Amino acid sequence: MNMNASITVAYRTEDERWAAVQAREAAADGHFVYAVRTTGVYGPPSSAARRPRRENVAFFDSADAAEAAGYRPSRRAQGDQTRAAAARAERVARACRLIEAAQTPPSLDGLAAELGMSPFHFHRLFKAETGLTPKAYGSAYRARRLREELAAPQASITDAIYGAGFNSNSRFYEAADQLLGMRARDYRAGGAGAQIRFAVGQCSLGAILVAQSQRGVCAILLGDDPEALVRELQDQFPRARLIGGDAAFERWIAEVVGFIEAPAIGLRLPLDVRGTAFQERVWRALREIPPGTTASYTEIAERIGSPRAVRAVAQACGANRLAVAIPCHRVVRRDGDLAGYRWGVDRKRELLRREAQA
């Protein structure tokens, strides 16, 4: 079974939605709400309220849609929803603890069994709450542990491998390039031995630097001083071998410049994105903001299932090193103010203006 395809089509038909209401399925919360014509109220599928007759039920994709149709939220359902949300959060938190404590990555079936859920519903719940699949969360956690272990000067690389949860050297070396973008000894040495190609150019917003590791584009930097951009890249990997891009590589910088000048053409580059699990959730949400639109830091926090992490979302935006490819310029304050931008608010304003026109 294609798990992702199943998640995409779940709760599309009224029969599927009615079955979820009958089962008071907590995993369906957030996908739709149901309203009762005879009472004029609506609630989530997991509501403990008395089940209505099928002919009196209407389904809506969101609470806003139900209210626009004249329904009001059920008081009991509001309390049920709060309790259901707390129960979902606790289940996912327990799953995260199991993943982090495991010596080897646990299977989807094993995690689901620990929580008393089917693999399908557990996978859907975990992704809805964290923005990541259980496998992606485990990979991001191990990558962070590995970077932390390698940063400890007293530990050997072998100690770091086992400390990060790899039960053998061979399993680690199979995954090292994906986790670090280079060999572990090169990462520990500040990128020694790694090759990073880069090119510096000019666009209407000033100087631009594009850099590529073995995995993809690892930096897109904007600024006023080209030399300052090169120094910033050197600070990130002080002992990496920086190689000026040839004509074939410079087509990438031309593609980025072309996108900046005319956003309607789009941007499709292989990216080397490495951050904490939380940062990767934020950056994934940023790439889902359509060009020409904006979202607030609060909205992004809600989309990734961490509504209280507004400040952390802003910090993740500030940590982004891939200007325009990960469009943190599309994130604004709740009142619409542009707030800060790593490469200058004036550039942010101009990027948004061009995308709106396009």
C-alpha cells in the first residue's frame, strides 16, 4: 500500500467522513468537521456528543466553512477537542521518546503497536502533529545527535557513531553522506577535504553567492559586498576546499538571478538542506507558501503543529541560508509588518512586490 497516497485521499467522501464520526476517530480531527442541522452546531469527528441521525448531518472542510454556513461550535465539542488534542500530543510525544531512546531506528509497525494504534493511523497522526514522518523524525534526530557528538573534542569518531544511535560502523557510513553532506572526519574538521563549489554574481538586489556541496545547493546568500558573502561561506566550513564555479556551475547562479528578477519562472534546484528537526519542519512549511502570498509567524507555527513556538519559527527563518529557495521572505508579522530579514528588509519588500506583480 502506498502510505502517502492513502493519507492524501483519506476523508474525501462523505461515507468515509460518516464512518469516522461513528467511530469517534481522533485521527480525523483537523481534516473536517460535521454539523447537525437539527441543533445548528458543529464539532470534530471525535466529539463524544450523542451521535446524530445520518440524514441530519452535513460535512465541512473546516470550522470556518461551517460557521459561514450558519452553524455554531458545540460547547461540548470544544471541550472534547481540547482533551482530544492533548491526548494526541501525548501519544506523539511518547512516540518521539521511543524513537530517541531506541538503539536502532524502530519500525513503523513496532511504534504503532506500542501506542495501541494501526500503522496507518499512527503514521497519519504523527505527521499531522509534527510535520514529519516517524522515519524522517528519527533521521533528523540522529543527524542532530551525530553533529553534537562530533562537536565534542574528547570523543572519537567511533564514540560519536555509537552515541548517535548507530549500532555498527557500516550502517553509519551508508547514511553519513545524507546526514552530514560529507565524511564524519571532514565534518569534525570544519569541512576539511570537502569540496564546495561557489560563484558570485550581481543582480538587481545586489551581490549574490550560490554554493554547492556534494548533495546540492547549500547556500544562497544576498548582500552588498561580494567579499563579505565569500567570508560568510568560509565561516560555515572554515577548512573546506572552496572552488570557483565553472561555466556549467554558473548556470545555477543564472537560474537564481533569473528567479529573483522574474519570480513567475519558478525555481527548481537540488537543495542540500540540513538543520534540526524543528528547523526542517519550518523550512518545509515555508516552501509550501505560494509565490505572491504571505503567512505570519503564528500561522507557520500552527501549520507545523506547534502553535506556541512563534519565536522559534522566527529563529528558524533567521537560520535559513538558502535565500529565495526557502522563501522566508514570505513570512511577516501577524499585523502584516515585514519584521526582520536576514538579507535586509528592503530586499524582502522588493521580493514580495515582484512576486505580487507576477
